[in-house]
Amino acid sequence: MERIFVGERAFSAVTGSEQWVVADSRSYELHQEGSAYLASLRARGCSPNTERAYAGRVALYLNYCRMRRLEWAEPGFLGLVGLQQWLVEVPLPPRSARARPGPTRYRSQGTANAVMTAVGEFLRFGAAHDWVPAATAELLSEPKLLRFAPPGYDCGESGQLRQVRAAAFRFKITEPGFEDLSSEQIRRMIALAPRARERFMVGLLACTGLRIGEALGLHRADMHLLASSRAAGCGIEGPHAHVRRRANNPNRALAKSRFSRYVPVTADLVALYTDYQYERDQVPQAADSPMVFVNLFRPPLGRPMSYPSTKEAFDRLARAAGHACRPHMLRHSAATRWLRDGVDRDVVQRLLGHASPLSMENYRHVDAAEARAAVEHVNWLRERS
């Protein structure tokens, strides 16, 4: 399919701030409604990475409509059904023009669901501004009866709230579940990391449960690692790190939570940070950066680490360790370990920066040892005194 619309990064002529738009790749003319929708994401404080992803998904939808000769504001039921199927049935283009021939790649149903979610939000946004007919917005959801309500959901005294609106165009997929790492795997990852910076990053995520965006957004002034930080104007005792949401980080790292918090750290993590600071001090270009994580081994030296470079570092570590190793797995491992060790759920919720206790449901797993202990405990075949 010939690409016409693309998601493009742009910079404001007034403020110089970065933003994403949807534009015609040949004429560079903006798609006004698509770009306005992205601006609404920005106004809501969404991450630049969310804005970038949605820019690509809106552009993909507009290209589909152009290919099928559909009005993007009135695709109709069949047009939306066709989009859902097209997303998983049409092969993906090569990653680059110079990529070696390989197996044909397709979008997963989960990826298709993510695109359909973005398309639905875009069309609802258009309906709210009278760009899209109300009839189109009504196609996007359908009534659904909740047979099993999620934890904490109030169905009403007579169950009248069990009737909800659910996405109409969504594949039913098996939830992949969440992966965590054992303590032995985490210690081995730290041992395998070739540089002090990577050792500290793995230790930080595993110790504190920070999101990768929160870690990359840390400033050196956020690291209060002395027994007392009163000299820095902080009354919190013991070594800790402050997690703050900043919209102007040069690497576009953004804390998901809008509420600042602090997370205590251990003496072992302080030692890893000390090793990293010694490594960092060997690169003069890094001296003036206020950010904790910076480029030390490839240009531009001293610039804050980006999401892509962090992913490359974890990919290298995964190859060395021989198992999957992603930043969020370390966050999940920290939460699972805290809950398994009996830490109060309210404490874990605060450490993770979750606004709702319902977000905690994903983090408690039963491991093989716990399952076996439960079965052995009620073994009716065993003689009891």
C-alpha cells in the first residue's frame, strides 16, 4: 500500500516544543482533524511516546480509508469490520529498504486491537467536534452484560450496572500474562552487565519498581542517597530517590503518574550508583548534564539516554543472559516479590505510584512452590492423626 499520510514529528514555531502531527507525505499538508486529535492528547498530558504511537495509527487508518475509497468520518460498519480484518491479514512491509529477505510478518491481534482503540478514540473525538456523524460514533461500542465483574466494581444493588458499553471491533485474545524474574536471574543480569551504568539501571528498576520512563527522567538532584538529606532541604530520612513528572526532559522521558513520590533505596543500590558515578566522571561531556542516565560510550556523549538506546542495552543483556529481559519485567518482579513477602498492599501501591488499588491485581501471582504447598496441605490421601 502506498503511504500517503504519515505521523511526523514537528516543532512549534512559537515555543519550539516538540509535537506530533498527521501530514500528507507528498504535499506536507497537515490533516487538520488528525493533528487536532494528537494536540488533545498533548493537552491531556499524555506521554510523547503515546502521541507518537497514536500518530502512526491515525495515519494508518486514513491510508486504509483512502485505499478503500471510504470517507474517513463515515467508514460505515463494513468499513470498520474490513479495517479490523485488514490489519491482521495484510503483510507488514519490510523494516527497511536494505533489510534482508525473511519470513512474512503480520500484525498480531493484540496490535490490531491497539490500532482499533486509537481509531475509535479519534472518531469519538471527531464526533464531539461535529466532524464525525453521531451514527459513526455509535458503531464503535455495543452493549455487554458483565457476567463476572472486575474486582472493586460496584454492580448496583440489583445488578443494574452490569450492563456496560464494550468495544465493538476488538479481537478476543488470550491474555499473555505478566512475566517476572527470579532473584537469581536479576543478580545474574547485574553480574553480566558489562558497564556500571547498566548494572545500576537494572538494580534501580529491580529495587524500586520504577517504570523505565521514570528512571530515564530522574535528575541527579532527585537522588538523595545519604543517611540524612536535611542539607538538601529534604526531611525524609534514609537514602531514597524522588520520582517527579517533568514535561520538559530533553530525552522526552515522562513519569506516568502525575503525583510525585519518593522510593527508599538500599545500601547495595547506593554502592552501584557510586560505581556508576565513577564511570560517568571519566566522560567530561557528562559533567554538566542534570540527568542521571546519560550517553557515555557513543556520541553524542553526555546527552540523556533515550528509550531506543535503553532498549538496545536491555536487548544485549537479554542475549547474554539467555532469557527475556525488559525493563517492565523488573518492575513487575519488584511488585510480585513485595506482595509475596507480605508487604501491605497500600504500601506496594504507593511504591509503584498507582492511583487506583485495582491496578494491583496484575501483580500477585501464585508460583509453583506456593501451589504445591497448598495441595500438600490438603492432601486427603495422607493419614491424619
